[in-house]
Amino acid sequence: MKKLLTLLTLLVCAITGAWAEDNVAYLGGVAQNATQSFKMSMSDGTTRYVSVRSDGTDNSTINQEGVDISIPASGGSKMKSTSNLGHALVTGSKQYVATRVNTGDVVQIYWYHTSSFSNKKMIVSYNNNGTNTKITEITGLTLSTSKVAKSTSWTATVSDSVYFSFDNTLYVYAIKITPVVTSLSIKTQPTSATYVSGATATALTVEAQGGTAPYTYQWYSCTDAEKTGATAISGATSASYTPPTAATGYYYCKVTDSATPTAAVVESDVATITVSAAAAPAFTSVTPSETSVQRGTASTIEAVVTGNPAPTIQWYSNTTASNEGGTVIEGATALTLNLANTAIGTFYYYAVATNSVSSVASAVQTITVTGSTACKLYEAKYSNGFNAFIDENAKTVTVYYLEGEAAPTVSSTDKSADATVNTADASQIVVTAEDETTTPTYTVTRTAVTPYAGDGVQFDGTETWVKTGNAYFITNNDKTYYAWVINRQLKNTENRDDDARVALGKTRIYFFVDAAYGIKLTNDRGTALNTARNIKVYVNGEQQASPTSMGAYNAEKNPSITITTGNVPAMIEISSNQNSGDTGWGKIEIINNKSIDVSAAKWASVTTPGWAVDFDANADVYIATAIDDNVKLTKITDAPANTPVVVNAPSGSYTMTPKAAATTDVTGNKLKSSDGSVTGNYVSAGNVGDYYVLGMTGGQIGFAPLASGVVLAAGKAYIPATEFSSAKEFYPFVIDGEESGETDGIAAMELQHTQHSAAYNLAGQKVDASYKGIVIVNGKKVKR
């Protein structure tokens, strides 16, 4: 009770301003919206500060004992006035009070509140290099009566700037720090050093800790590190002492505290001050690792230097063999000079060593940098996309382009590293080596090619529209097959990576074809390809996204690739990035249209080719747009590439004519296209398997489960069983009205081709194909 009254008395004294006594800071007198720092004179002779922030501003700093304390906050209340107590408002969960503590300090916080609360907590955090890291939580804080002062304490576990926050709004009016009590000791020892005779020394310094402050100091000199012959130095009675540098000496400090009745005394370690005679700098050796290097090869120059004090080094480059008037090499201040040697020529280097006595330049070091004589042309790609055929031995470049087009020019080259290429003259390419003396010239031949315009051909090796680079034509002995082959076994004389040979213009085949929507190349060499070939295809210089491979040869199917060209004359490049084995083609098929074959059943399914098509006007073509108890068919007249459809027409062949783009939107088409791997797994009613395909039941056309074990041919259409609501044995067709777009409502109807059979209206009159409505065809009602 007496302690509390004393504290309240001190608080009354604080009304007119903040003040402090040993180890205690009273936080009264803080103006509203202000920041204040309160000084504490500690009983150990040190000074501490308590910093209070009360304006609620985020992320401000408080300078406390020379340290910027970042106090992160978010909002916060303003100061509140009270009738008779100075205070600092601390808002719950905000850091507004900070001080400096040492490990072991006992910190007491005194506070009050204007209303009661219970089981609150104080959070103690420390700065940790600018981050606010929680140290501990002190819980169970209570206040039962208005304006009754409380206190709580915490023992510091770190030496740092510390923040205090509460989970309730409090008025903090004092903070007391009781420093940890230790015995007198030397915290910081004096440091030994070496000087040149007559130089100005850095002061020796000691820092004491513990014991009873204040401290007194006395420096001593002695004859060795064992403190032999110690003699007090007159006037050397502070924590620092600057030793003389006339000769080598030994020094230490004796510290005495103020404890009574017996003061404690402690001595520092001995600091040795070594003094040596000054000496001018001198180079004892300067040695380059290489005097002649290839461009781009790193080398070094090493210097060995003496002198006292130790000299500084600066390297210079020069255009002549002189160690004067050179250019400073920025950052080159070490004894070793590292040279990248990125330019060809003769270069001169020297170093200058400097100390307080004088400066001296080294002898000049000469480095000759030579260029590579490697000088070969690996690739010359032309503006039409042709990757030229290069003969390194004959120094020739052969280029082909489509007849009727302008002769192409060089667009890019690949050559020996560091060489340069001159393509200004279209008739030749000059490659110049780094040494600028080796300059082979490649003669360029550019030849227009008449494209092939036939329907298809079996290769015989005489094709003038086939151009190859390191490929060849083969036949077997009995002439039963022919093929153009890319030879992946061909060795690369430049020892470059196998996969790079395609880019180097080594092993490729070009086909020049007239306007067509595509070509099909087939491998029918008669020998097996045991793995698929990875294919790269370029059409008029543009790489195609597909195909990217060609299937392996087997007895049932020769591997082939189909390439869309867009109904324009085309230069087609074929290459393979296989590391071994050959890839070849035996025949070419020119594609201008595709056909749909319809059997006597008058119904078929097909997938459009790799381009948009118009359908034959004599065939009705549909997509499946909805499924309930029937499959709803919607008629279309054209379709995008790769669209599965069903066709109704009399038996025969019907064309799909290529077009630039389709107008029909086939989004939502329920039909899917078989890739040749769709295999039926029908078991029984209620367990129909995974696929429904075009079929007929009881004279009705529709979709039925694909029989178990039956493989649906590639390009045929199917509907996944997951599209149907139940596992029925059969789903008939319903055809969407051609004019209204509405379903005709006649379910399970046998559909015949109404455009090509005699039709009668309901009055029995024969009508032509333009008639719309319900008609009688082959004795059946059909809606047109």
C-alpha cells in the first residue's frame, strides 16, 4: 500500500510534464497526437529511453537511444484526457510503447483502466531487424475497480528494442527497468594493430560492464604480452588511449568500479602495437599465364609486390608498350588481373603499386589474342522457307523454289562460331573467319521447279519436282517397289548433334506440287519400320502442327502421312528427327476432294477430312444435335474439318468438295469419330456396352449397340453410350424440320431418302422434291 501511494504521488508530480528517476520513466504529459521519448538514468550508470506513440499513425518510427524503432500499427484511438493523471493510451493489439532492454532485465509496466475487465493479456515483442516478433504473452491481467492502478512484470530474454501491447485499452503511466546485476568485467577488449613508424594510430578502447558504475580507467605500458614492467601512463585515464608509433609497444587498461566499501578492479588483455620501418613499393615479379591466347579464352597476369605499408594496386591497359599514359581498368585493384580476351589484337597491361612512401609502375605485359580460323557454312535458309543444300567440299549452295515465284533471298544462316557471313551478292555467300584472312566463298544456284500436277504417282526416281539433300532413291532387285528415303544413318562430318542435321540442311526431301488441298505420302518400301518415325512437315516454309509421326509398318497397313496445303501450289518439306533408321515414301496421292460411299442400305457415316467441305447436293447429310427417346438429326450442307456425320442417299459415291471455311456451326454434335480403336463390348439388354453405331432394327434406321469384338473402322461415326439416358437396344432417328427447325414429332419412323424416291401428298397427288410437308414415300409417311 505504501508503494502504491508513493507511485500515485509521483504521478501527481507528472501532471505538468514527463520526468524520470533511476530505472523509472513516468509517461505523463504526452500531448494529444504526439510522439514522446522519456529518458531513464539507470542505476548501473547507463541511459535508457521509453518511447510512446499516441497519434494512431501507421508504420512510424521513433528514435530511441540512436536506434530507429519501427512500430507497425493499423489505426488506433487518439489520446484520452483524465482528470488528474498523465498517461499514454495503449490500444488493444497495437504496439505503441517501446523501450530498450538487455537480457536479464526485469521490466515492470504500471497501468490502469476506467472500467473493470478480467483475464486479459499483454503481448511482448521485439524488433528483430525491423520485424515485430512475439516473445511471450503474460495472461490473467485483471482490473476490478475504476482507476485502480495495476502492474505486471516480465524478464527480458533478448537485448533489443521491445514493444508492449495489450488486448484491452489501457493507460500506461510508468515503466520501470531493473538492470541485471553482474560482476565487473571487460566487455570489449583493446585490439592489437600494426603501423608504419610515425603513422597515426587508431585509439585503443575498452568497454566495462557489471559491477557498480561509474567506472575509472588507467592505461599501462609494459615490455611484453605478459605485462612485465607495467608502468601507468600519465593522463591515460579514460576508456580510450591512442598509443605512439615510434616503436613497438604493449598496452592494457585497468578498470575500477564504485562499489563500497571495496571497489572491484579488472584488467583488460594486452594489445600489441607493432611498428615497422616504412619501405617504398617494389614489384618482385609480374607474370602472365599466357602471352598468346585464342579469342574468348580467359587468362591472368599475376603481380608480386613488396612495400610498407602494404601497397594498393591499380591495373592499366595501354595501346602501346608503355607503362605510362594507360587507361584505368575499373575494379582491377587486386594482385591478379583477370582477362576475358574478347577482342582480337595485341594488348598491353601494367600495374601501379602505391603506399605512403611512393608509387611505382610494373613492367609492361604484352598479350596477343588470336581469332579462330574455323570458317564453314552450316545452314542457309531462304525467304521461301527452303533450307539450302550445302556442299562443303565443292563450296556450293543449292536452292529451289516454286516456278512463277520471285527467286528467294537469304533470311538466316548458321556458320562456324565467331565467323561472319556476307550474303549481299545473291549469287554467292562469303564466310569470313575471326582472323579475317580465311574467307571461303560458296557459289549459289537458285532453280525454279515446275510443280507436279497429276492425280497421284508411284515414284520411279525420275521426278524433277522432288528435291533432296543427302537422301536417295531406292528399288529392290525385282523392281516391285520404289521409294525416296531420308537416311538417318548418314554421318555428320561436322560432328554436330544428330538432331541438328535437319536444321543444317543435311537430310530432307522437298516435294513441289500444284494447287491441291493436300497430298498423301505412303511408305510402301516393303520393309518393316519397327518404330514410328517422328516427322516434321513444312508447307511453304511454315511448320505444320501435324503430322508429328508416321506409324510403324505392318502387314495390314502401310504407314502414311496426309498434309493439308490449302489449294495453292506448295513446296513441302519432309524431315525426320529419328536418331537412327530410315524414313521413306513410295508414292504420292494428290487430294482435291473426298468421297462418301453409300451402300444399298442408303445410310452411311463418315468423318470429313482435314479441311472444310461442301457436301454433294444429291446426298442428305446430318449431325446429331439431341438425344431423348430418339436421336435427333439436323441437316447440314457443309461442315468444318474432321466432323463426323451421317448420310442418307441412294447407293453410290458422293463428293465432299474442299472449301476455305464452313458456315455450319457443329458445336454440340453428339457424333464422335472412330480412330480405328473403337471396339464393341455389347453384352445383353441392359448392358449394351460403351458405343452406339449406325444400324437398322425392324426396318428402322437408328443407333444400336456396337457388337462385342467388332472394331469400328477409322472415320466412321459413333455415339458414346454415356450420351443416352438408359441402356436401350435401339434409338431410332427423328429428323429436324428443314424450315421450322422443330422436330416433326413422328418417333420410331423408318426413314427413306425422300429426295430421290417418288413422293405423294396426303391427297394422293405426286409431288416433286421442292414440296414441303407430310408426304407418302414407299408407303410410309415422311415429313419434308
